Amino acid sequence: MADVLLEATGLDKVYGEGDTSTHALRGVSFTLNEGEFASIVGQSGSGKSTLLNLLGLLDTPTAGTVVYHGQDVGKLGKPALAKLRNSLVGFVFQFHHLLPEFSVLENVLMPALIGGRPPMESRKLAEETLGLLGLTGLEDKGADQLSGGQKQRVAIARALMNRPALLLADEPTGNLDTVNTEQVYKLFRQVGAETGTAFLIVTHDRAVAQQTDRILEVRDGELVQDVRNSYLPPAQ
Amino acid sequence: MLSLKIAWRFLQKSRVQSAFIIAGIAVGIAVQIFVGSLITSLQDSLVQQTIGSTSQVTITALSEGDSFKVDERVLAVVRNDARVKSGAVAPTLSVNGLYSNGNESTPLTLKGGDLKSLDALSSISGRLTAGTARLNRGDILVGKDFADKYALSPGTKIQLTFPGNKERTLTISGVFDLGSSQVNARQAFVSAEVPRALLGWRSDEYAALETQLVAPFDSAAVATDWRARLKDLRIVEWQEQNKDLLTALQSQGSSSYMIQAFVLIAVALGIASTLAISAVQKTRQIGILKAMGMNDAAAGRIFLWQATILGVGGTLSGLALGFFLLFGFSFAGASFSITPKPGFVAFSAGIGIVVALLSSIIPIRKTSALDPIEVIQGG
Ligand SMILES: Nc1ncnc2c1ncn2[C@@H]1O[C@H](COP(=O)(O)OP(=O)(O)OP(=O)(O)O)[C@@H](O)[C@H]1O
Ligand SMILES: [Mg+2]
């Protein structure tokens, strides 16, 4: 049995106050182990992104706790949360969110630089990560000079740069065609196997979810299903 | 250092915007240095013209025109005062005469004294345009304007008429230019014996003891001290006698401060608005950086660095431009030269940088307060 990475207990999120408030999450609880490869599915507006943002320490729950490696992150201050965001989790968003002022290599290096990691080692690791995602040769290109698929792969490389324990992806292939989508999930699998990173991928695409080991379904802010899925990679 | 790198890259990415704001700061600082130095130099030059070659604190007898004894008591007060410029103490006598060439006449004030002490006050020897610096009994040094008017040159004998119809013939030994045409037209220097004989005074009697100070603006304080110690004499100082000039200088000074202040305010508003715009333009990037774990302080430092780079770059360019303007001015043919004071230049540069840093406060606050979730949710 793998070690517990993350424990979410009774997560509630209410946006706004009074008449106009939205109850986006209601009592969501689950546990994620190290190296797990899971997906979150649900209809639009069901609360998937809200849940991901809470787990990614970008937002704070109205009630409930998020515990990483036994540490209740609700008890941490802003600087400590920032530090944890840098070292523990990696983000891939629907939109790539690259920094257009910087080159591909610099974008990938950024989390390491923010975390104050040694530059020389980080550079090697960044090049290695770019290689892992088939981006070798694009290091010095500007981030705004890439195709959509390339940008998303750079964003994934960046999310993996600090070798996070958990990679959170919110509709990472929402802007990509089927061929690219296929490729990204293959990469997730491969990277997960090589780095031991756990994945939590939000998607509204059932077919994509079927390729993960565990499917969490959210409906109207509640976790209504949590099933193990035996995924068999297609024969090569 | 990451903040500096990002700041630099942000500025590079919007080159034109950065160049404009650096040019704006540069013009502001250059104007500040140019106007400031121009006004101080102009004022120094005016003050210098007014008192540079005359007495700044003068001791005379209580009633005008009387003589008084310049003895050890008086000299001790003056010579033991450290505020008096060393050697710039001259006992003098004056007598008014009239020069006439037949159809035109000009009044001349003959100041008598020994050349060495007159030189200490007016440096006549160093300002001769013709002849030699010599003041023997029959010699007279006349001003350039006077000499030009009557076409007189060294060696010429001139006859002067004095009160009581006394006449004297003196030989022009040299022609001086003390920088003021009024002085050059009306003032002449002779040896002390000339007025003394005309006035019938004894050899230790003088009309005035003229002095110059190390710091001319000490004159009021010096005069007050001397009045207390020389109650039987009259002490006159230049600031009292030039109140109008000083008031004019003062209002000129304050209008110059106003100009400088408004220029700096304009510069501050320029930097502040540029940085504020930049902060808005880079909101997405800041949000992404924060989502990746950059803390609020480091994110704020990006704009502090931007302000520093713009402030230092603009100020250095401003110094260069300012000195270039001053250099250009030296060919403009003004009657005085501008010498920028190092202290003032350093002060202006300091102000430029401080103003830049202050104008980064708002963007820094905004950046620090930005919640990455706003950017991430906005897509
Ligand atoms: N900042 C916000 N302020 C107010 N309401 C919000 C905010 N963000 C989300 N909501 C609301 O919370 C609910 C859940 O939103 P969420 O973005 O988590 O849905 P989602 O499952 O990610 O949907 P989608 O598949 O369309 O991305 C929605 O009803 C949404 O309108
Ligand atoms: Mg969503």
C-alpha cells in the first residue's frame, strides 16, 4: 500500500455572500495516494475547478481541511503556502499560461528559480524535462512562438520541473485536437511512471477519464462517485 | 535576483515605453540641474559683481566724511576675526574730483590707499588692461570706461579739480577693468598721500577701513559683533546697502525652486503612471508567477526593480543631458559661466532616484495584493 499524499475532509466552498452566493462544493472528502493517476469528471459548473484550486492551494475552503503529508495547510500563512505551491504541486491549466516575455527554457526553469534551486542543476533538469516531452531543440524559442500543442507541452514540462508530488491539471487538453490529446495523456502516464508523481486530471471527457486508474465524479458540488478503473494501455 | 531578472525582461519587452519614461526622467533631471545651476551661478555672479571687488564690511567715523584713527585697537578687532578674508583689510581715504577735457567733464572718486591692500580687496593688479600696477605719489589708476571715453592711455598726464578749487596733475600708470562699467567710469585709485594732502588729514587718519569676508553672507553677524566692540565708530555692511538686490535674488531663487519642484512632480507622475500601467499589463504574468509559488514580497520587488532601473537609467541620462546643456550654454556668450555644484548635482540625482522609488509604491502594493486565483480563473 502506497503512502497517503493528500487527505481532503468535508471541503465546502461558498462564493460570495447573501442572495447572490453560490455553494460550489459541499462536503467533499477523499484521499489520494502517492503516484496515483486519477481523474475528476462532472458537468460544467459542478465544481471541478473549484476543487482543484483548493487542492492546489490557490484558494481556501469555506469549511473543511486539506492535509498534505499530515500537514493541515489551512494552518499555514501566505508565504508558507506559496512555498508549498512551488515545491509540492504542479499546475497545468486549460489555457497554457506561459510567460510570453521568456524563452521556452526560461519558462520551464521558472519554478526552480522561484524555489531558489541551484541554477546549473536546474538547467540540466529543465533540458531533461523538455526532452521527456519531445521539446528538445525549442529551448531558445520565445514562448509566444509555439503552436498550441507545443505550448501545452511546455506548460506540462514547467509543472513537472520541481518534480512535484502531485500534478493538478484542469482540462489540460481542452484546447488540443485528438492527436495531441492522446499524446499528452501518454506523456502523463510515462512521466508518472518515471517520476512517481501523482496526477489529478479534471476533464469533462469520459473517454479521457477511462484512461485513468481512478475516476472521481462531482455533481452539484458533491462527490457522488469514486471508482477504481482498470486501465489497459492500448496494444502498441 | 529573480525579481531583477523578471523586471529587466518586462522592461525589455516594452522597450518603447521604457525608453520614453527614461527620456522623461532624463529631461526632468537635466532641467533640474540646468535651471538650478543657472540660477545659483547667476546669483553668485550678481553677488560677485556687487561685492566681489568692494568692501563688504566697512568701518567709518560716526558722522559721514569725518576721519578716524586706524590704530591697534581697531585693527585688532578686524585682524583677529577669523571670518575676515586673510589680508583683505584696507584703510582708505576718498576724495571727489572732476576731470575735464575742455568740452566735457566727468566726476571721479579717487580712493587712496596702498596698492597691496587695495589689491586684496579689488585685485586691481590682476585686472589691468593696460599699463602697470603702480601707485606712487603722482600715479593714478583709472577705469577702462573712463580711459576709453577720453582716449587716455598709460603715461598720459591728466589734470583734476578738487573742492576748494585745488588742482592736481597725475600720471596714468594703468587702466583697470573691475567688471562693472559704473566702477570703470567713476572710480580711480591713487596713493594715500593724494587725498590726505587734499583733505589735510594726519598720517594715521583714514575715512574708512574696508574689509572682505571669507563668506560674504556673514556680513550682518560680523557687523553686529564689531558694533558692540567699536561703539565710537560706524559699521556698514553690504547686505544692508543692497536690500533690493537681495530681495530680487531671493524671489528669483524661490521661483527657481518652484520650477524645479513642478518638474520633479511631473517626473514623479510620469514614472508612477508608467509603472501603474505596467503593473496592469503584467497582471496575468504576476498571477502565474504567484501560482507557481512566488511570494508577495518577491512579486512586489519586480516593480521596485523596474522603478530602480528606470530611475537610475533616467537619472544618469539626465546628468549627461544636464552637463551637455551646461556645456552648450558656455558657448551662448553669457556674461557669466555656470559651474554646477557637486552637492547640488548629487542632490538632484538622489531626488530622481528617490522619486522613482516612491512612485513604485502603488504598483508594488497592487502586485503584492494580487491573488493568483483571479488570474487563473479569468483564463
Ligand atoms: N469566483 C467565483 N465567484 C462566484 N461563483 C463562482 C466563482 N467561481 C466559480 N463559481 C461558481 O461555482 C460553481 C462551480 O464552478 P467551477 O468553476 O468549479 O465549475 P467547473 O466544474 O470547473 O465547470 P467547467 O467544467 O465549466 O469548468 C459554478 O456555479 C460557478 O458559477
Ligand atoms: Mg472548470
